[in-house]
Amino acid sequence: MSEHAVSTHERRTRQARRAVISSCVGTSVEWYEYFIYGTAAALYFGPLYFPSHDPVVARLIAFASFGVAFLARPLGALLFGHLGDRVGRKSTMIFTLLLMGLATGAIGLVPTYAEIGMLAPITLVSLRLLQGLAVGGEWGGAMLVAIENAPRHKVRLFGAAPQMGSGIGLLMATGAMALVGLLPHDARVAWGWRVPFIVGFVLVIIGLVIRLGVEESEDFARVKAQGRRVKVPIADVLRNAKLPTLVSILMQASFCVLFYMVATYFVSYATYQLKLPQSTTFTLVMIASVVDLVAFPIVCSLGDSLGAPKVFLFGSIFAILAGVPFYLIVNTAVPVYLAIALSVTMVCGQVTTYGMLGTMSAELYPAEYRYTGVAVSGAIASILFSAPTPFVAEWLMHSTGSWHYLAGMISTAGVIATIGCLGYLKLRHRVTPVGYVGTRDAGRDAHDHDHERGAHDHDYAADAAANASRPAL
């Protein structure tokens, strides 16, 4: 191997490592700040900002305020997707992190309804909308920075980094709220719940320092150097990638519903239906989060070796079958059984699908408008599947008193995701290389052949020509 080749390999390795760390740390900070709102909505925001004579109604309104962030995510996806495809992944990710940190810290400073009346819920919801705007652009950018700098044979593993950020963020948020739960009730309600939000000011500084040290992804740098940037990325998505976008949206149903049933609604279910102490509930979610994090790199490595669609289908089919058994175990209210049920469900139903989704979705779009395509499909899926989940679950339990409907939500989402994955398999001929040597996940033999010959000579100009000549779907 020549000296130049060695130098290039070392540079790419360093850049890949920085990209993975940046994606993981940045998304961890953002999701921490995003998730603490969900927990606070379940436990504190109802009486403080949305007072009602019926505590269930107050919680429903609080959960609705949690969901409004999802309405802002498509706007964030359009705005930051455009910037990511036009200006660059790195600059866009820095701005989304800054926006999230400022909005989260400000939430911790908002006076209550008793202090400033209607201005309190209006301010709270406005800041929640800014959080949604930031998340709308964050996930797609973090995913692309990680996988567009990945070596071909590890692209699924590198794609685990931003996905792990959600688990780390959930663990941090749950841990912070668990510490708040140790305070006396009056202290929790008066000021304790505010502390995790105000900490957001500090965390965003840490995330920014790390992200500033990352270079632009090679795929975008290549697009820019070759003059292939498109003027209006969303127009190209709508013109050339309608079917891939639909497929990407459908694939996200399972992990969206499953994750928010465990991460957000379970806190309410365990507290008000199972009558478990808050400290126990938070501990259970934290245990599941730790198991989730350990499983991510293992499962994503399987995606590289076995193929992402196989791993994804295992997860979506698991979700179809797991709804009823999950709640039968949960309703025992035995903490050990609950910890096992939450952990197994998160790993088998969520990690397997969420861990594969980022790279599978990115492969459906060429680099010229990949940021916009991934971000917009993710934002739409969040509105359809993530946003309604805690609200609908709370409403169903209040209206029917039956957990069977909650199990049905999980199973239905699994069916939708399975249909989406089958659609992905039908579109495999459209898969676009991702990373500095590309990845098609088209079979182990082809992968091994390319790996043996180095695969660094991938013809990106041919890819660009192929993308331009593709029929619109």
C-alpha cells in the first residue's frame, strides 16, 4: 500500500471516529432535552400549566402539548434538510443543537399558570415547538454524518451511533427525573422538575465543542466539488422519490409506537394504573435503556453481516406478536418481570428496527437530496406514529379501562412496518451507495468481492448519472 493510500486511510479513520462520537454525543444531548419534556408532561405539567378539575383531563392536555413538537418537525425537516443539502451537514447540525439547548433551558424558567395565567401554557407550548423544529433537522443530519463517513463493511454499525443517542438521552432524562423524584413532593412541584431543563444550557455547550471538531462528510463534499447540489432539495424528493419516501415512513411505524409506549406512556401507566412508586417506574425504564444501549452495536453489527432487511423484519414481526404478552407481564406489577418485559421488548422490537432504519432510509436517496429525504420522511412518521401514541394510549385507557387496545396499537404498528420493509426490498434496485466506499447490502458475496478488491474505486460519477436518469417513483 502506498504512502498516500496509508495517509488517506488514516485520515478517513480519524474522521469516521470523530463523526461517530459527534453524532452520538450530540443526539444524546438533544434527545435528553426532548425526553425530559415527556416525563414532565406525564407527572408535573398537567396541574402546573393546564389546570383542570379532572386530573386525567389535565394529563391528556399535557400529553397533547408533548405532541405539538411533532407538528414542528416537518418544518424543521424542510428547513434544516434544505440547509443540510445546500450548505452542509456539519453547519446544520451545530445550529439544531444550539436551538434545542436554548429552548430546553428556557422551559425550566417558565412561570406557572398560577403566576402568569394563560401566558404560561402559551410560552411552554411555543418553546416545545422550537424543540420540535430542532429535532426535525437533527436526526437526519446526525445519521448522515455518521454513515457518510463510514467504511462500507461497517455502515450499519456506524449508523448505530446516532440511534444510540436516543437511548442515552432517555437514560439521562429518566435518571435526572428519578433524582428529582427523591425530593419531597412540594419541592418537586415547586422547583425540582425545573433543574433537568436548566441543565440543558450546560449540555448544549458540551455538544457544540464536540461537533465543531468534525469535518464535513465525504459524500456531501463530493457533491459540492462536482457541482451536483440541487437548488430546492424537497422538489427533487417530491419529483423523484415519492415511493421511497412512503416506504421510509411506513418502516418507522413499529419503533415509533413501541418506543413512546415504553419511554413516555409507561411512566403514566405504571404510576396511575399499576400504582407503582415513581422511583420504581423510573428505575425500570433506566434498566431497559441500559440494555437497549448495550444491544445497539451488537444488533447493528448483525445488520452488516446478515443484511439489514432480515434484522428489521425480525423486529417488526416481533412487534406484531408481542403486544398481548407484553401487557400480560406488565400487569403483574412485579418489578423483576417488568424489567425483563421492557428490556426484551425494547431490544427485539425497537433496536432491531430503529437500528436498521437510518441506513436503510438513507440508501433510498442520492446524496444530492439525501438529508431532506431522510429528515422529511422521519418528520412525517413522527406525526403519524410518535406524536399520537402517548395521547391515544392515555385516552384509550381512560375511555375503556382495557389494556388490550394498547397491545393492539403495538401489533398494528408492527404490521405497518413490515409492509414498509417489504416495500424497501422491492426498491433494492434503487439503493444508492452511502459512505466513502458505498454500501448496497446486496448480498454477502458481492460485499466480500468488493471488499477484497478494496472498493475504494467506486464510480460516484456513474452513480450521479444513474440517479439523474432514474424514473420518478
